[in-house]
Amino acid sequence: MPAADAIRLQKFIADAGVCSRRAAEALIARGEVWVNGAAATPGTHVTPGIDKVTVSGKPVRAAVQPKLTVAVHKPRGLICSNDDPHHADTLFTLLPRELARHRFFCAGRLDLDSEGLVILTTDGDLANRLMHPSQLVVKRYHVVLKTPFPASRLNQLIRGVTVEGERLKVERAALINADAGGISTDLDVHLHHGKKREIRLLFTQLGFDVKRLRRYQIGALQLKGIPLRGGKLLSPKEIKSLFQNPRTPRAAYEAVANPPATGTFAVAHEA
């Protein structure tokens, strides 16, 4: 039985600002986390201030960090990593000095060539909630393709494709400013899971190359008003809005996944 004031090891690591709880669980599974000189195992509890914890050989102290959450407007060309030997500049280099001294991590990344809204936080519990599939946090994207996409194939984005054993799909896809023939290079895409480069890979598998990918909203929080390369410190109300999913106006050409119980979808066509 753990002591009354003991906490789960992955929570201790996340609260110290090392990484998210999910990432901490992976580190424990790989044997990179030690407690009091012995390799930790899943389910380990520690008492802050008493137990000695190391991650990859580096001591982890129970740092009392302020819980800060920042919405950042990521430009293309920056990676969402604290440290990368191949890229000197990362998304974290955009943080002002007074924030950069804290340990932030990214709660939902965008790849090097994508842009838009990214959440950085010192709150390990919040990061875990934002990234955990059970929370169904909806991310919205404006996708620009090199060639026009027809309305007749929108359902394929909902059904998805399987690549290397993983199912790639979205929850909503709609054409933006479609012409009379029901085709457009611009789409509005929603998804609540988000595997690595999922949207790009999905369109590529369907024969379309992505020219531009911009995340413009997470939950009910919009990118609007945050300048490129700028950021905004979020209030508790704004953090709460990340878990909301406001209704989207019906589009002339769209495909939307129904609740998982049915697994079906529907397309609305212009009259």
C-alpha cells in the first residue's frame, strides 16, 4: 500500500515538468525511470521530497511550478519539440523570457510543415487530458490541396484508410467555396484523435497532395486574434473551452461521422 501522501510516479514526473503523464508511462515501460536506485515498474507510487527519482539518469525534483497554459500561433518551419539536434529553432523559442524559464510541453503537436494553433502547458494533468483519446477534444483544420477535391469523395475521408495497421480518418470534412461542379482545393476538416501526420497521409493515400495545413481551432478556442509567432496566456475559462465542441454550421458539401454506435455517415449536397 502506498503512503497516504504518495502519488503515482507518472504524475510526479509530469508535475515536475519533465513530460506528459502518457510520455512518462512510456519512459517507465522502457526502463528509463529509477526510484531509489531501482528501475521503476508500472503502478509505482512515490512520496515527493522523500523518494529519489531519476529519468534517463537525471534527477527529478518535485518542482513547484505555476500552472501556465499558452496558446501559440505556430508558423511553418518550426518543430513542436523542446530540443532537436537537427533544428536549432523550435516552437518553444517563441516563448518570452519570463515564460521560457518554466518547463512547458506540447499538448498536441503540429508537424514541421503545418501551422496554426498549438497548446503549450506546464500542467501535466491538463496535457494528459488534452491528448487522451477518451476526451474527444476536437481539432479543426483548414486544408489546401494542390488539386481540387470532389464532393463525391468526401465520404472516403470519413471511412478512412488503413496504413501500416493504423486507421486514418476524420470526423468531418467539408468543401470550402466549391464551384458549380462540387469541387474545391480548400476543405474544412475536423478530428479528435490526431495520429502523426494523419491528415497529410490520409489525403496522400487518396491521391491528393496537401499544399497547406492550418489548425484554426481546438474545442471552442479559436486561433483568431493571435498573431503569427505570437501567443496568449489562457484564462481558466479559455482552458475549459478547449474541451467544448460548438456546433458547426451545415455546409453545402460535407461528410460527417455519426456517433460511434452507428458508424455511418452522411453527405449534404447543394440543392
